[in-house]
Amino acid sequence: MSRPVVTRFAPSPTGYLHIGGARTALFNWLFAKANGGTFLLRIEDTDRARSTPEATEAIFRGMRWLGLDWDGEAVSQSANAPRHAEVARQMLEAGTAYKCFSTQEEIEAFREQARAEGRSTLFRSPWRDADPATHPDAPYVIRVKAPLDGETVIADRVQGDVRIRNDQLDDMIVLRSDGTPVYMLAVVVDDHDMGVTHVIRGDDHLNNAARQMLVYNAMGWEVPVWAHIPLIHGEDGKKLSKRHGALGVHEYQAMGYPAAAMRNYLARLGWSHGDDEVFTTEQAVEWFTLEGIGKAPARLDAKKLAHLSGQHIAMMEDAALVAEIAAYLDAAQQPPLTDAQAELLQKAMYALKDRAKSFPDLLEKAHFCLTSRPIAPDDKAAKALDDEARARLRELTPHLQTASWDRDNLEVSVASFAEAQGIGLGKLAQPLRAALAGRMATPSVFDMMQVLGRDESLARLADATQ
């Protein structure tokens, strides 16, 4: 295929953007980017009863959070219904489709008899080759003519050649008796009109490809390259369902995973590049090929996601981290950072991000720079601030007041004081930690003092030793 690559993601707006749909979107986005192509978004909203504007907006939000920017405007499938019906009538005029006047009762009677006789229940319409002069003045559907013998070969870039006997394909309805197009026709017409060259989607659509090829062939259109990717299973190896917990992309954002980590994780659900586990989005674009997609179902792994999340947090620029944390707080419906908190958080990031697995984890460690005086110590911190500890901190304070306020000198000053007191550094670090943060799980006390600055650090020590 010599045409420029065009891929599409075509979700139904009947709920949130789930994890499987997000991975499909990512694969289409990566393939388009890797080949200098175009990535399109189509909202398949033909099911008007179940489609909602809220669900459409949820899809947009999920895509934007993941950074999967689409080219041009998102297309509404329902808006193209007149075009879909027009194609059905073109097939009718060309003789590749026909009017079928069989009623639902007649079709069901045929199937009941076939079941009773042990025959195939695949309906063969008696109107396929009927003389138009015999057509009654009655409602009809339009069916595409399927080949009666031979086989249809789906040349799939992931699954290999998939062969389906043509005697197993029925004459698919493309236009209902009320003049509305069916989904299977709409998909093909939209893909053709949008210039889609590669259809990358879940392998639950694999059987649809054979039926959709009936429309491509009937219209004389070029069939796209198929790539049907295995579905995602839960950690128990079973098909994903609500019992597996968080399935919506919005839930992963609200749990505090960076978008880059989520892209990395989703890419590795069914695709690989050698033994590479942790990689940037730029590397994924450079490496992505359809040949890298495996045939076996991928399996969710919360531990792997947490590991990747930690790796990406450590890799991120400090300013970008603060910006994404602000978006996380909004998604998690938590209070936003003040400008002063954001500034101090960015200053502290060097001491926070190396061991954090998620944004909540990072923010817990950042409590010391997000809280304000007077600091209420938690139970463990309160125990570390007993009378003896407070006395030591009072004696230490004059040494800190005259110390040069950088991390190395602060550590030397505190260590020298501890040695003079004949105690281990830990005996001093614990109450220092409690006084500065009100918590015991924090970064190094010297990092905290450097971030907080001389005045704030000494003020917190004064509060704790009163």
C-alpha cells in the first residue's frame, strides 16, 4: 500500500474510555506517528438510545490526558447516515445488493425448520435473484450479495491469514426497512471516506472483517490493512470485567499515575520491542511496528504499572511533574495547590521523586512542604518529640542559626553536635524530622531544611520545643 498511513480510533460513546479502548487508541496513534501518518477520531454514536454527550466528553478527556492528539475534528458517525444509505442504494443499482422482502416471521420459520432438520440456520433469501417485476409493494431491507462458494481470506498483520468459508457468510443487511443503515455498513463507508489505510482494533472484531469486506468488494473499494490485536485479560487470566476493579482511564488518572507511564504500560500490553520495559513515548513512536504485537492476550499487572509509574516519575522534569500533579488533584477532586505550595513542591522535587510510585505517594512524602505552621504532629511524630528530644533540639538550635544553610554544611553541623553529645545521628534526626514535618516518613531532614529555608526551619523547631 503506497498511500500515506491513516489510522482511526472509533469508540462508542456509551460510557467512559476503558483500558482496552485506550490501548487500541494508543496503538493506532503510535502507528500513525511512526509512519508520518494521520490519526483520526470517530465517535460511533449510531446507537442513539445509549450514546450520550457526557460519554463523548469522557472519551475526549481520557484521550487528552493520555496525550493522544487526533488530527482534525472528531467525526460523528450518526451525522453521516445519509451517506451510508446512499452507498447501500449504489450497491443496489450496481447489482451487488438486492431488495429482500422476507419478513421476520418468515426468517424465523426458516430457521426453526432448519434446526429441526439439522441444517444450517444461515438464512438464504429467496429474493436474491428474483425478477424485480415480481417485487411486491411492501417494506424491504437491502442485503449485500455474499459469494456462495470459495473462501474469504482476511490478511491480518497480527493474526496472519484467517480463512472463512463463504458458505458461512450470509447476505448481510446493509439498510433496514426504515431506511437506516446498519453499523457494519457505516463503519466501512466511514473508513473509506476518511481514507483509513490500516484498521487496528481488538480481535473481537475479527469476524466482522469478513462481513465488512463484502461491502468493500461490492463497491470496488480498496480493502484496508487489518490488524486485530488480542484482548486484555485481568490478572486472573479472565476477560476484563468490572470485577477487576479500575477499568476506566479516568480512574487511573485519579489514582495518580503519570500519563507517560500509562502510555508505556499500555504499549507493553501486547506489544514489545526486544526486552525494553521502560521507555519514553518518543522511543515507542520510533520503535512501533505491527509485527511487534503478539497473538496472546495481554494481562493486567498492577505491580508492573506501579514500577513503570515510579520510573517515569523519576525521569520527569520537575516543572512537568508539578503541572501533572495539579491535573491529578483536579481529577481526584482534591483541593488544588496554592502558588506557594507549587513553588515549594517544585523546589523539593529532587528529594521526592526518586522513590515515589504514584502522585499520592509523592505528595505524602511532600507533606512537609505543603503544610503550614503550626504543624500538628501525628502519633508517631509526637512520640519522637518527648521531653529529652525537645531539650536536644533547643540545644541544637543555636548551632543551626549560625550554620551555612546548604545541605552539606547542615549535615556536618548536626553530625558534629550529635558527636559532641555522644549520641548517634539518628537520635537527633528523628525528633528533627518530627519537628519539621509532623511525620516520620519524609525525605532526609537535611533536604527538608534546605527546601524550607533557614527562617521556616528554625520557626518550626521553635514551635516544637516550646
